[in-house]
Amino acid sequence: MPRIRAATIEEHHEMVWADLTEAVRRLLLDRDYDSITMGHIATEAGLARNTLYNYAADKRTLVLELARRASRPLAEQVSAIAARSSEPAAERVREIVEVILSGSTNPAMRLMLLPNSSPMVTDLPDGRDNPFTALVTEVEKVVADGVAGGEFRGVDDVRLTVELLSGAMRAGCERISRDPAALAATVQAARQITLATLTSPAAGQSHRAS
């Protein structure tokens, strides 16, 4: 039986999960996702392969956990901003744009944006099991608030609108991933594009500045 490294079993499991996701992160810096095997991960984490299989049946499970850990602080920040319903929706959107784009400087988040990351991202599940779904849901709430309050133009499909805007945000994240010094300029441009898309002509006059 493997030696327990912490005071409790729960703490031990958390330490092992942290080691495993960090091992995946390090491997992804040097290898294409498709070339990484469970053997590579076990070796990098300093675990026997049979111990690794006690935690994860396959590489996809480990990538999902890496994504969960990377997205959790970001989701918490966005959720806190979205909950400030007494504030104008446009101001909350401006702040959310900055938080999400700044999150792309996180080393684990940047892995999702590497040129060879497409298979890894495709491996993430759809729907509620995708760790990034919570982010989209919170943004949808803010957009819906803005539409209901007359701050944003009426849209037939809030979810589709947010999904389309998410494409622009991903492009911004990819740019920052390549060039972290571009953060400020990218945040400014993304705010302008997002608010120009969402605001009604009358409301837009007061939100042209970034």
C-alpha cells in the first residue's frame, strides 16, 4: 500500500491530484497532446503506473481535472462580478472581459491555447461537465440583465450571442498567450468589440470608451 503523504486520506488524494495535473502541464509544454501517454504522466509525477490508474482511467480524465483547476479561480471571479446585479451590466461586462483575458496569462490556461492544444480541448466534455461552461453561464446572466434593463439591444438568443462573442475572446486569449505584453491593448479592443455588439445605439454613446 502506498505511503500516505498527508495527515488525512483526503489531503493525500489532493496532493496526488495536484502532482498529476502539474505533471500533465509540464509534459504539454514539451510534447504534443496526442503523443503523451499514461506512462509518461506516471513517470513525470513520480508514481507507479498502477497507482496512476487508481486516480484516472485515461488521459482525458487528467486533462479535465487540469482544466477544472485552471478555470476554478476564473469562474469564481466572473461569478462574483455577475452577482453584482445593482451595477450596470455594461460595467460588469467590461470587468469580466479583463478578468477572462488576464486569465490567459495563467500557465495552465495558456496550455489550452497552444497551437497543438486542439485535440486536448476537444477531449473536454460538452455541457455542464465542461469546466468552462460556468463562465459562459455567468456571462449570459449579465447579458440578459442588460437586455432586460434596456442597457443592451434586444437579442433573440442570448446564448448564441455570448457564444459568438466567446470566439472573439478566444482570439484575444490566443494573442495574449503568444505575447503577454499585448494584454492591455487586447483588453481595450475586446471591450470595444463586445460593447459595440451588445449596446443599443442610445446606450452605446456612454460606453464607447474602453
